[in-house]
Amino acid sequence: MQPAPETTVNTNRPDDVGPFLSAEVLRCMDQPGPRYTSYPTADRFVEAFGSEQYAQALLQRAGGAGTAVGKSVGAFMGSASGTLKPLSVYVHIPFCEQLCHFCACNKIITRHHERGTEYLGWLEREMGLHAQLLGNAQPVSQLHLGGGSPTFLSDAELSRLMQLLRAHFKLLPQAELSIEVDPRTADGERLAHLQALGFNRLSFGVQDFDPAVQQAVHRVQPFESVLALMQQARALGFDSVNADLIYGLPRQTPASFARTLEQMAVLRPDRIALYAYAHLPERFKPQRRIFSTDLPGAEQRVQMLGAAISAFGAQGYSYIGMDHFALHDDALAVAQRQGRLQRNFQGYSTRAEGDLLGLGVSAIGRVGATYSQNAKTLAEYQDALGQGRFPVVRGLSLSRDDLLRRSLIMSLMCQGRIDFDAIEQAHLVDLRETLAPELTHIAALAQRGWVQMSERAIQVTPAGRYFVRAVAMVFDRHLQADQTRQRYSRIM
């Protein structure tokens, strides 16, 4: 075996995309796999975990590191002195004015904006339930509004939402406050209002700028309008602006996507999230309006991905991992270089891993050694809150094995490295004994040049960073036991 470097490799500029273009890699990587915003993944949640179990997890947080599994994972609950880490809070706003055919998010299509006001009333009840168990002074270092389209809400409704959050939680002065913005529902005045409310990070849903592709996915937004918003965001001084792109959309070609990449160079957002479109019409009804014959083939998808990686590298972006790129001086790239990168249900993060409260329809949270998800329909969500219960309908209490494998997978996804000594000390295991079959598979990946191994470490190579999902899948015990992977997006 080749010895692994003793320090984390940080040469993440994606200038060389040669490994993508071989037929062997294409065959290996044209398969589904989890995105690992959590481990175990959300499809492993069970209905046996509900409102009562979630309330118990909150009580355990309120009392500090507590019993059973919680004692063995005190780092997830706070310091040895009992000081809790600040919370992250995610608020799901499910409403959209029109349907995007590619979308797999939980959303409600409506032009009745009065529904937003009613929804805020239910969010207030949910926040109140949390305050009853946690108090009104829980510190929050990260807040993210997602959807749906959070900018479906009016300025007055967004103001009320922020008032409610500040009444039920303590938003720290240096907190990261981010919101997803539909460029079709925002202008300079809207951005100025978001800044006045305290938001310091924006995410624009771009997807693609080609008119034919936009027509095919039912999301028309001219490049000029997005450029104007980007310029206004810069003038207002937002800390960071992200733009989402998707490759593999209907009517998309390597040539058309190359034009979108050129336009992205003009926008020059601080961060770029580049997602592979997962066509799963049997699960997501809107995708049934997309003709499979309009979708690019595997080779074309790989060409688009390779072109994007080359373009972003030339434009000065660091490859953060999986779908994410950031300018070299962005906080995300700095956190990566310093080994502080984290990952949660919203993707990569700069803040230390802690508890995440998910508020709203279908929102997912993490408290201590548990995961939870709210009801996916508005009626079920409202029914639970109307009875004074948390609207949690499924979740998971993690076993010791889950916690171990979560540490392994998140170390790979964030630091690109597994340090045996650190993992063994934290979980009181012998990795070579516990993971003997998995390490055999990792050795095979080393032969491909995706990882390097030593006696006490596994290091993902610069080329392997692009395939880190495949490396992480080796340690996914649930996935190895269940080879039905069509529920996931493809690795490439």
C-alpha cells in the first residue's frame, strides 16, 4: 500500500479533469448513490420515532449531555462543562407560484399569497413548543430559509417571521443568516429589505440560462435579470452570494451548458452549487412532464461536469467537495483549508457541528444522536400542532455503529481524510478489526488512485475528491445491506 500523506491535501483547484473522461470511470460512476447530508440517510428514518421521541431529545439537550448514547457522544451535545453549542435553525417555506418540472423539493404551488400569513401562524406554534422545552434564549449561529420559495412571502411576512424567530431564539451577533431567493420574485428593494432583516447570505436559483432548457423545465429567467440582482447584492454588501446550477436537464447539451458557464463567469458568485439532475418521475410527479428522450446521455453529462470543473478552476474557485465550489477567499474555502469544514442537511458549512432544528412542513432536524422529520403535508403538519404536538412523523435514534460510521463518512466528505487515532479515541474501537471488509474495498479504490492508505489513515487524493461519494459508500452499512439504490441521484 502507498503511504498516505501526513497532512490533509488542500490542492483542490479543479484544473485537471482527465480522470473524468475515461470510459472506465464513466462505467463505474454511472450509478446512484447518497449525497450524505446525513448518515444514516433520511430514507432510513422510521415512523417509530415521532413527537414523543423528539421531545425527549430536546429535553436531553436542555439538560446537557445526558444518558445512554448521549454520554458517549458528548461532543455532539456540548463541552465537558455542559455548555451547549449554538443551534442551527432551518425554516421550510413550501410555497411557489409556479411549478418547475425538475423539482424534487416538498412544495405547494399556489398564487394565493394569503396562505403565507396563515403558515406563519403555524410556525409560531411550532416555535412555541420548542421554547417550552428549551427556553427562549437558545443561541443560534446559523439560520437558513429554504423551500419552496421563501421569497414567496411578502416583505411584511418576512419581517414577521424574523420577529418570531428572534422572540423564540437568541440570534447571535455573528450568526450566518441565509435565504434562498427565486430571481423571478426579487428585485433590488427586496434584497435591501432582506439585508435590513439581518440576512447576510443569499442563494439564487439559476439552474441554466439556455432559453430552450428553461422552457423545458418551466423556469424562465433571463440572464440579464439575474445579473442585475447579483450586482445589487454586491452593492448592498452581502457577505456571500451562492448560485445553483443543474446539469443533465432536458434539452441541455455540452455546447449550451458551456454558454451558461461563460455567463456564470460574468456573474461570479462567491459560491456555486452544481447539482446533477436526478430523473425519478416515479417518485416526483412534476418530472413526469419531462420527456426522457430530451435528457442528455451519460457521456454528455460527464462532458458537462468536466467542463464545469475546468471552467470554475480557471475562474478562481476551489472545489469544496461533491457539488460545491467557492472563491478562494470565501469563508467556505478558508474553512476547508483550515480543516473546519462541516456538512449537514443544507450542505457544506463553516460552523462547528451542532444541533439543527427543522421548522415547517417536511423540515429535517438533528438533536443529539437523533434525526427527525416533520409531516410532509400541510394538513398533517397543522393537525399535529393543533393538538399541541410536535409535527414529527419519523426519525431515527442513532446506534453506536451509526455514530461511528457517521464520523467516518463526514470525515471523508469534509476533510477528505480518516485519521484512525482520532476516530478510535472518540468511539473506543479498533478500526482495522471493526472495518476489515470495508478496508479491503478501500484498498481497491487505492488501486484506482482515488485514495491513499497508510497503517493509520485513509487520504482521499485530489482526483478522488470528485468521487468522494463512492468512497463514503464503502462505509455505509445500510446501503451495503440494501442494494436498491435507484432512490438516489447518480454519483456523476
